[in-house]
Amino acid sequence: MTPATRSWLHFATLAALIGLIALISPALDNPRLLMSSLTHNTFYDCCIAVILAVSLNLILGLTGQFSLGHAGFMAVGAYTAAVITGKPEFFLPQLSFWHAHLGLSVPASFTCMAIAGMLAAMLLCAFLGLLVGLPTLRLRGDYLAIATLGFGEIVATIIGNSEYLGRTFGLRIDNMRQLWWAEGGKNTPFGPDVIAYNNNTLNFISSFWMLLAVLVTILIVRNIKYSTTGRALLAIREDPVASEAVGIPTTRYKIAAFVIGAALAGLAGALYSQYQALNPNGFRFMYSTMIVLYVILGGQGSITGSALAAIFLTLVPVIFQRNTLLDPAITEKWRMVAYALLIILSMLFMRHGIFGRYEITDLAQWLYRRLRKPPPIPHTSPAPAAPYALPIENRKSKIENPPSLLSAHDLSMQFGGLKAVDSFSLALNAGELVGLIGPNGAGKTTVFNVLTGVYRATSGQVDIADRSARHLRPHSISKRGVARTFQNIRLFANLSVLDNVQIAQHMHHKQGIPAAILRTPAFFREEDNSRKNALDYLALFHLDHLADACASSLSYGDQRRLEIARALATRPRVLLLDEPAAGMNPTEKRSLMDMIRSLRQRFGLAVLLIEHDMKVIMGVCERIVVLDYGKTIATGTPEEIRRNPAVIAAYLGAAAKEG
Amino acid sequence: MTKRMTRRYLLRAIAATLMIGSLGMLASCGGGGGEGGTTQASGGGGAGGDTIKIGSLQSTSGDTSTFGTSSNKGINLAAEEQNAKGGILGKKIDMILADDQSQASQVRQAVLKLIEQDHVCAILGEVASGRTAAAAPDCQRNKIPLLSPASTRNDITDLGDYIFRSCYTDAQQGKWIADFAAHNLHLTKAAIFTDSQNPYSVGLSQVIEQEFPKVGGSILVKENYASGAQDFQSQLTNIRAANPQVVFLPGYYTEVVKILPQARKLGLNVPFVGGDGWDSPTTIPQGGDAVNGCYFSDHYAPDDPNPRVQAFVKKFQQKYDGETPDAMAVLGYDAANILFAAIEHANSTDGPKIRDALAQTSNFPGVTGNITIDANRNAQKPGVMLEIDNGKLKMVTRVGENPAAATAP
Amino acid sequence: MTDLLQQLLNGLAVGSTYALIALGYTMVYGVLRLINFAHGDVFMVGAFIGCYTTRFIQERLGLTDVADQSVTVAAISMLAAMIACGALGYVIERLCYRPLRKASRLASLITAIGVSLFLEYLLQIEWHIGRDRFFGPTPTAVPKIAVGHYEFDQAIVSIKNATGLSVSGNDLLTFAATLLCLALLFYIVRFTRTGKAMRAVSTNYDAARLMGIHIDRIISFTFVLGSALAAVGGVIYGFRYRSITPLLGVIPGLKAFIAAVIGGIGNIPGAAVGGIILGLVEAFVAYFGWSEYQDAAAFFILILVLLIRPEGIFGKAVPEKV
């Protein structure tokens, strides 16, 4: 299928679903047909719970950010919509517009208001999400938990202290209109219409809009999940440091996910306000925890799981209430204890929830694949030139003989009293392969961390292609063409091999969240390209047959190779390899070194290599820098280094000097 | 490793199956419960069998479970008595309890359950004004009378012509408190200390603030606190600085018992005057010495020598293991009896007819005094002012009584 | 002026309570990098155990209001609460946190919330033994304890007469306990072998293990110590406010966390200073007539600190290990 066809297909499926909803919702809303208003009320409660669960899943499940204020956003949304549809100073002007001016019926006008309320609620929540997210999401995860918890409490406190919002007496929109009518509204032109509508309508929002909101929420989160953005979010959840290293601006993505999640919680609140009584105390910490429970029980990252858990946990108390067998005073108390236990037990024994991050569609796909014959592994030749042609040529044309790709000048890094790196200087030129050696604790990895922005240097200068890079975040440095691997392998362990490489192409993707949600043809085209490129990179390291395997299931050597492939997929000019051959046997080491040399040749890379094995490094590097206690004690060709007495002393200790 | 993996997947599979399976089960029995009754939901429920079904909407679990539980005890006592007398219209009363977990968001579920699943002909409840308001629209739409035993907020009965109450309002109570301070205690310089998160407290404060100047008093300072707070010394220090003769504290007992000891500690030894929110079996034991010399308005006094009161207290103690009935219990008892009388009077279990009969209630001899439902569906009835004197509740005076009723036993 | 000073004193007293809880919070965080949400609830359990022990001694053993005996009763209650909460802390760590030590921080954080809710809701269930009610959502009254001797009370009265400031024995007790716990904790962490081991574990887990430190034992000790400290706070809190509920730990727990962040989380003196600062801020918020926003103010300060100086006043910005 071409990308355009798939885009159309997506659109058509969506249209069909909306059509279906439109078809069945009148039947759902008729209390004499399918559901009594009691059941209907529960049905709406379930829909709200699903929206909340799925939207929190975007934040907690996919991105791994712990928000404890989801109910707070819901409260903001609920009160916004309640004010817009329940306060006469807001609904009267709208009524005169929709009803008198445009000629819509009163119920239709109120539906329009409810939609306006939803939009306003989403906007306000998105804004507040930004406000809360900006200061906290750049910090460690724990702070977000506390700050969002605080946000929820502040929202409840402010509403509780506001006469306009009914304090803890609460609001219910039917009552608001009724009171207005009783206090003189009956004499206004719209009075009788409003009260007739108010008294004869069971729920001020029809099932159509409710189900549409559920559909839109699921659609947004699902489409984000299976896109460049979704992979980036999962990568952040897996390993924020490695995500930055492959060029993902983690803070920006976390904020984006948080803001979208907050807006959807606002939508849930707006819908909720149209049929339920609001009370600020109902939106406190406990409700937020409840939503967290939906996600962790159902599956962190699983839309299906969290939605099912939400419905399940919403129905349990209803059933208790409807059956008179059990004393509600007792079941209610034990129910909360049981929920708390459920949180603890699911964390202890089922950390990713019942569904993990899998969906019901994944199950279908898996079955489909099982039933069909296994698809042939696309066999690509180990040295495909095509996919690299474009990016590499681009790079080359830009960097026509630059003085140095990466240079450090007088770089120092101090941890408390310890100077881990002391006046480190280095210039890396295109095509060069430089070794960085030194005894354990000499500061080699710290040099890498400073060069790639993980640590901010205490003093000194880092330039990438002659532009200062000292204050850049790791993802910007990655964007400037410096890629790295880690000493202790930091793959996205729970994601597939293919995902690992696709994530690394992140900064070369142009289709953002809107395109992902809308599934434009360009989005599908980019996905295809990204997948093809990723497979090519994998083929380069003979890993393509493992594309669908989980990264953590790979052998140690394959993991090392995959990490290099991932670094390469960012299309760097400079590659920093931190002990890539650690744990390999001599044969493997030799072939890896050959590989590195050929890569450097092919892509015109500058490589900085940390390695312990002197034989390896002497054989492969043109130039070697030796560190000891953070100081550069020697630089030069392998031959010079081998003869340098300071190096010998550092490696063999004082005994060598004496002997 | 594979064994562990298998076990883990097995665990997940079992959990998923359990969840989905019970979901199906729940959905099917949940769906079944509510059907059928919808067609006759409006109006004449409850008459079908040989019982008369009446709903009791209460918070028997959650934050204010003590209110709901007490209220329900009073209601059940009334129903039991009535059934012993042969019920109403020759049928036994079937009181059906619906718990809302003290949460506004659960009220609708509970009300709809009573109306559509249990087919009640009228509902008694809720105690808290906010939840009575949350229950109002669905009762109004289904033409099921809702009689609140204890919601004192002024505008509750404006929510529809099926919404009644059988207790006094904050407007009445606030006036009594202001009058009492000025005329009985002869104190005119006052401070108001309000629970800003509690609409009851805010509403009552507003009334006191309006009424007190009318009887010659002046409000020197207004301070706020939040429900659930523990330390009030900062605000009390501000109050102490204004040097008032009396402090109005229209809050709930939960904070009152914490505020007063702290006030005494700071040397604020003036009397505090509050409303019926002070009524609780725990006020005196917890408040200790600090609550002595304080006053509050209430619905009745258990030590009232009035034979009606004493008879009720005795019956209640017999049924509930010697427990002294609090205000919620007696209000529940009165409300239930008013409703029974109305159904009897209407000679029907039809919602609109019960509504009309309720509206005509006049001089009903309740335990808390003679109760008349006025044109706004509010109760006209007396209250009492109590003093905490040396660890004992003492009735100081009756308030809001019309002279004619005062003489009646 | 007297009023301002009185507010200052009020703030100091409330702040000491926050500081006392924050000490345990910050210590556990320092060693484990875990926000122990259940800390506030252990504090609550401490208050209940202190209350019931006192009640038991007073009612069953007939030791009532004599001042000398009151001190003994208070000390025994405190000790009982410390032992029970220490055990509770050990159990929580052993059953809930230890299995998750290798998992993501998110997992332990969620578990901590679960533990917190579990304690809160379990204790909201009433138990009846004979005519006595135990736990349950309605406030439980704490028996009165006359702290100190006659001379001590006289001294307080004379302060009141001379300056117009009122200080209660409980205020002084809270303040003294905070200082004592701070000193004790500081001593343990700085000058004992166990303290050294705790610091080693907090700096580098694996290295500490390689150095022969029994990690599990050190972490258990940290939890037991932190929980015992929470119990001290809880018992004093009970005596001070004389009315306790299963939810009483929630807000003080959160405030204590904010205090710890203000001081620099993981930093022991910082937690104490943060607590006092928070108490003073709240007192002044009330002084200017915004008392209903006291809680909101605390969270506002938290967000402010996170914006301006996330590492807190005394904390050092420690880069994440890569």
C-alpha cells in the first residue's frame, strides 16, 4: 500500500467509526430502549474513566513521568465547562448567539456551549500543564510527582475557597440554571426555554459526544504511540540519558506529552460537568491515585489495558452498591484498602501491568503472524550504499575541510574536591581515529560526558565545527553531529532492536505530533523510510535478522554492536566510542576494529575511542591521548606513546620506574 | 529464565482473564439490575407490592459517615415504630438505604438506583447541603419528593418544587445566634472565625455578619481557616489582637475541638458561640476544659424536660444500645415521621400527591418542636441554644418559637 | 509587636513539627533516593500508638495526672511508639521496597504511594474491643499529659505575664525534640561507623557493597531510624493537638517533604532549617489574613524552589551518574 492509500484508509476507518457512533448513540440515550438512566450514568462514568486512564497513560505509561495531579486538571476542565454552560452571564450571550442569531434549537445551542466549554477546558488545562510542567519536567521524576500533587491540592483549595465556584458545596449545572430561573431568570426572554430544557433533559451531553471524546482520546494516544514521537517517549521512559545522546530533546517531549495529557484530562472534566455534581474535594489526591491505579494495573503504555482497568474499577463499586447483600459501609472501607494493596502487589509482581505496553491489536497481529507463514527476512546486502548516500553527501558538502570537527580547549571538570578532568585539550579532524587511554579512574568517561554535554564543564571550551558547544544540552550536541556509545551499554532494553535504531534517526524526522495524529501520507512515507534505513544500519552490523527481538535479549557482543549502529543512525560526523570492545574475545575485537576503520572511511567520521586493550588501540589509532588522574600526560602516535616513560609509569606504577 | 518468564506471562494471562471475565459478569448483572423500571419511573413507584418503599439517601461511609449513620438510625427507628402501628395505608414501610460514600459524585448513582431500581415513592436525605443539591435534579425530573432532614443551606429548596426540608435554615439559625449574643449574653464586640472551605460555615457567617449589627453589635475582625487544618494559632493571634468580647465560630465540631484549646492557650478566654455543626458526642470529651462556657444553637437538647423529647431519647436508647441520640438522629426521626404523615394524608404513593401533602404539613408535632412547611418548602420550627457548662450540655433558652406552639407539650 | 512575636513563635512551633518529620524523609531519600510517601503515615501510626499506650497506662495502671508520673508515661509511650514504628518501617522496607530496589525509581515511588494509602485506609476501619473503639475515621482523643513539673509550668506562666507571649510546654517539647533528633541524627551520620556506611551506600551502591558493607542491613537501619524519628514526631503531635485521625499524616507529610526540598533533599540540617522556614512562612501568610491559602502557599514555595534552586538551600547539584 502506498502511503497515500494508508492515509486514506486511516481516515476512512475513523469516519466509519464516527458514523457508527452517530448511529448507535440515539439508541443509547433512550432510557426505554437499552439503558435506564441509572445504567446510562454508569456508562458515562466508564467513558470518563477511560479518557482519564488513556490520557494519563500518555504521561505515566508511555513517557514514564509520574503525575499525581490528573484529577486536578480534570477539575479545572470540569469547572471551566460548568461555568460556561451553567452561569447565566456565560450562557445567556451564547444562547442569544446560537439560538436567537443562528436559529439553533435550545438543546443544540447548549450542546454547542458544551463543545465550547470542552475546547476552553482543554486550552486552559494545556496552559496550566505547561505552567506546571516547565519548571518540573526538566528535573528528576520525583519532583513532578510532588509538584503535580501540589497542583491538584491547590486547584481544590482555590475552588473550595471560591464563592463563585460554590466552595465545597459544589456545583451542578442543572441546579445553577434552576437557581437562576428561581432568582428572576423566569422573567427573561430565554427563561422558559432554558428551564424546559433543564427539566426535561437527563444528560446535557449526548452519547455521541461522549463516545466521540473517547474515540478522539484513544486515537490521539494510539497515533502518538505508534510514531516517531511515541518511540521517543518510550525511549525517554527507558533511559533519558541515552535518549538525549541520540538527539531526543527529552524535556520538550516530556512537556508535550504532559500538556496533551492535561488537555485530555480537561476534556474528561468538561464532559463530566455535563451530567455530574462537581465538588472540589472529589478531585483531590485520592482521585488522582485512582487514575494512576487504572494505568499501572492495566499496563503502563497499553491503551487497551488501562481502558479495561478503568472500566473494571469503575464498575466494582457500582455493583457493590446495587447488590444489597453487602453492607456498603463495610465494603467501601475495605475496597479502598484493597485498592491500595492492588497498587503494591501489581508493582511487586506485575510491574508493567496486565497488558504491559501491548494492545489488543498486537495480540491480533501476533495471531495473524502465527497463522501465516513467517515472513521472509528482508535480506539486504551487508554494504548498502543507497540509504547513506543522501545524508552523508550532505554532511560532506557542508564540512569541506573544516579545521577540526570537535575540539576541546583547557577543559576541566571538578566534582567537589576531585578534579576528574584537568585542562584537557584535543582537536579531532575529519577521518581521524584517536585513542583515549589511561588507567582506571583516569577520567576518560568523564571527558566523554563533558564533550557530549552530560556534564557541564567547570571551565574550558568545547567547540563543534568551530562553534561553541559548552552550554548545549546533550541532544543539541548530538544534533551537531557528535554521537556516542556508553561504557555500560545503555540500550533501550525493553524495546525492539529495530526501535532502538529508528529512535536514533529521530532528529532527521520532520513529521511531528500533528502529522502523527492525522496520519498524513507524509507521515507514512517517513515511517517507511525510517524503517528501511534502520534495517540498513542493522544490516551493516549483521543484526537485521534480529530486528524484532527485544534489545535486552541480544548477546553481549550484539548489544555492543547495536549500540554502535544506533549511534551511527544519528548520522554523526564524530563518533565517541566508550570501550566498544569490552568483553569481546580477540577475534571479535579485531573484526570490530576493522569495522570501525571501514565505517570511518565510508562516512568520513572522526572517531574518538576509549579502550583498555593496548594492543587493540595501538593497532588501530593514528593518534593517542593518555590520561592519568584527569591530566593529559602524553599525546602522540602509538609509537611515541609506547616509548613514553610517563605512560609506562602510569600503567605499571612506581615499580616500573624503579626497575 | 524461561520458566520464570512463562510464570510471569501466566500470571498476567490469569489476571487479564479474571479482569475481563468479571467485567462481563459485572456488566451483565449490572445491566440487568436497572432495566424494566424505567417506564414507570416517573411518579408512582413504590406501590407495587404489599410494602411502601421509601429511599434513604445517606452517607454511611466516607468522610461524614457519622452524619449519615446517625440520621439513618433515627429514620429506621421511625419506620420501625410506624410499622408496629400497622404501617401506612395498611402497608408496611420498606426503608431502602443508598450510600453515597460522602461523595457528591456518587449521589446521582445512589439517587437513580433508588428511583429506577428500587422504585421508591419518596426519598429522605441527604444530610449535607451539597449532596442534597446534587440529588435534587434527578428527584425533580422524576417527580419524587426529596425531604432533607438536616440541610440548612438557604437556597436548597429553591432547586425545585419537589425539594423539601424539615430543619431550620442557616438564615434562621444565624439570626438566633446573633440575637443570643447581643440580648442574652450582652456582648457586642465580636470576631468571626469561618471555615472558608465549608459552605455551611461561610453561609452562617454571612448571616451573622448581617444580623449582628442590626441588634447593636459590631464585628471587629474576620478570620478564616480551612477544614482539616491542625494549627489555628496564627489566626487566633490575630483575633486576640482585636480584643473581642465574643467569637462566633460557625464551623464543624471536628475543628471546634481543636480551635478552642489553642485559643485558651493563647489567652483568648472569651466565650465562643457556634451553630449546630458543634453537635457531636465527641465535642465535650475532646474539647475538655476549653469548650466550657461556650454556646451553640441546636435542633434539640437531650436534657430537655419536654416529654416528647424524653420519650424519643428513651426509645432510641432502647433500640441502639444506650446511645444518646445526636441532632442528626432526631432530625432523621422527625423527617421520616413528617413524610409518613404526608403519605398517609395523600392517601397515595404517587409522587406529585405526596409532594402536595408534604407542602401542606402544618404544626406537625416533632421531637424538635412543632414543624410547619412554608410556601418555600422550608420548615418553620424552633431551635435551642445550648451552653457547655462544666463538661455538660445545658439548655439555655428556646429560640424561634411562636408563642402558640410554645405552650403545646 | 507582641502579636508579631507571637506569630513568630507559632511559626517556630509548627515549623519544628515539619522539621521533625522532614529529618526522616530526607535521611531515607539521602540513602535510597526514594521519596518515602508512607513516611507521613508512619508518623500517623506513631501518634496512634502513643495515644493508645498512654491511655492504657493511665486507665489500666491508674497513673493519671500527677506531673512526675506524666513524664514517665510520656516517655514510655514515646518508646513504645518508636519501637512499633521502627518495626513497621522495617516491614515496609523489607516487603515493599527491597524487592523493587533494582527496578525503576517510578516503581518504588508508586509502591510508596500504595503503602501510604494502605496505612491510611486500613486505620480508617474501626475496631472494637469491648467498649473501646480503636482507629476509625472519627477523631480519636489523646489523653492529656501534663508535661513537666510545677516549676516548669510556673516558668511558662511568668513568660506569659512578662511578655504577653504564650508558649506551651508542648511547643518547647517539640522544639527540644527537633533539636535533639537533629543532633542525634547528625552524630550518627557523621561520626559513627554505621553513619559512614550510610553515606557510602548513598554515594555508590555497588562500590559500597564491594567494600564489604552489608547494604540490606544499612538500608533497613535507615528505615528503622527514620520511622522511629517519625514516631517521636507523631507522639508529640498527638500530645500537642490532642485529636488524631488516620489522615493526619498526609498534610504534615507533604509539608515535610517540601521542607526537605527547601533545605536540599538528602541534607539533614537542611531539612530542619527548611521545616522552620516553612512554618514561619505559613505563620506570616496567616498574619496577613490569607490563612485559607496556607497549604497552597507551601506548594507555591515548592514550585518556586524547583524553579530557582532545585537543589535547595544547602544541597549540592549532583550530576546523575552515567
